[in-house]
Amino acid sequence: MKHVTERPFADPEVAARQLVQLASGTKAVQDGRIHIEKINYPFLYTLKASGAEFGAGIRCAVEKGWLELHESGTYVRLLKPGEDLLPTSELVPRV
């Protein structure tokens, strides 16, 4: 008997899509910059994801060319909005 609940963001691609969705709903400040805490906080505390899931999601989004992460880690930029990033049934609803 297992007492472990399934983690919706255990798959890095699902986490990456959710992070892109959060970033697209956030107002950019300068040059398209979105402060990392604007997507970090809702992902970790509202959606109840883990720090490892956040890190894996960011890495996946950067590898796929969806987000650009500044070398300091303080902000991201959306790179390629497109049909492949539209919400799918496997994503958690936006907050």
C-alpha cells in the first residue's frame, strides 16, 4: 500500500510548460525581463511543486528554447511563444 501522492510536475516538460505559462501571464519589466521570483513563488507555493521540479522545469525550458535564463539567475525572458506551448490537458490550470 502506497501513501505517496502523484507529483504533477515530476515530468520536467510538464513543469517547463507550466513555468512558461506562468511567465507569459506575468508583466515583463524591462527588455522582456521577468523576475524569477514572479514565477518561482506561484510554482512552489500555489501549485505546491518542489524546488527540484522547478529546477528541472527551468532547465528543460531553456534547453527547448522557450525561456532564456540570465547567467545571474535573477530573471528569465520568454523566447518562442507558439502553438506547441499552448495549454494541454495534462497541465495544471493557471493561477
